[in-house]
Amino acid sequence: MEQQPLCLLKKPNSYYLVILLLVVVGFVLYTNSFPNQMFWDDDDCILKNQFIQNWQYFPKYFSENLIAGAGLLSNYWRPILLTAFSLEWHLWKDWAPGYHFVNTSFHITDAILLFFILLYIFKNRWLAFFTALVFLVHPLQTEAVTYVSGLGDSLSVFFMFLGILFYLKFRISKKHLCKAPHISCRL
């Protein structure tokens, strides 16, 4: 018996085992990165970046580049990433395992979001689970997960998947926020 699409996303509690399995596999796979130290861009993005170490610079996250707090110039403007690094700095200071835990957690959350997206689209638990599992364990993801400055990748995927999931939930709810006839409401 096939579930209705609305039920697939309204009852995530029925998928605790899948979520638990993805969490366990993700942490088993990436826990070996926790003892790794920070290196390369981590120095400029986190360790030497005064902007993330002091909340007084918070407004500069939205006007300066990613490594301006280390006295360097780049063409990367990442205010959300700077905010995440600042929150992490205030939690962990320079304790690398904390940063690795956050990266791993975001990657696992991305896999769980992918599971729910694919579950809605294909209405097939096994396809959704195995695709999310491949996403979780694929070696291509290693750098984004184990490299502290790679948080930007997992964070952007998190927001993309979350946006897709919200869109799917909106589409199946049949609640349209605007009734105006113009084209922007119909997209």
C-alpha cells in the first residue's frame, strides 16, 4: 500500500530507524577525523581571524571578505560561514575536534534531508535510503567533511536541501501564499 505524498513528509517519526542508521554510519565513518588538527585555510579563516573571535566585528561579516579578520584580502564573501565559525570559536576556541564534530553533523543532516527529498519525489524508501547512504559515504565528500574550512560546502548543501524540502512541503500542502495572477506567484 503506497502512502500519500503528504503523509511521507508529515510523519518523519516513522523513519527513526533510517535516520539512526544514517547518523551511526556517518559518525562511524568520519569520527577518525576528530583528532586531526587545523591546517591550511583554517589558520586564516579561524585561528588568525579576529572577526570571528570577537562579536564586536559581527557587522563586518556582511561587508568584508572571509579572511579580512586575518588582515588578508580575498573575493570570498561568506557572512553565514563567518557566523558559523564565530559560534564555533565561542564554543570550542581552537579545539579542532569540536569543529570536526560540527562538520560531520552537518554532513549527516544533509544526508537525512536528501533522504526525505527523495522519499517525497520517488515515494520509494529503499531508493531514498540507498541514495542518501551513497551521498553520506562517498569519498568525494571527504574533503568537505574532514577539512574544517570545508564547512561552507556542507552548510550550503544544508540550505539548498532545506529549501527544496520546504518547497516540496509547500507544493503538497496546496496552500498558496499569494493569489495574485502575476507570473511570479505561479513559478
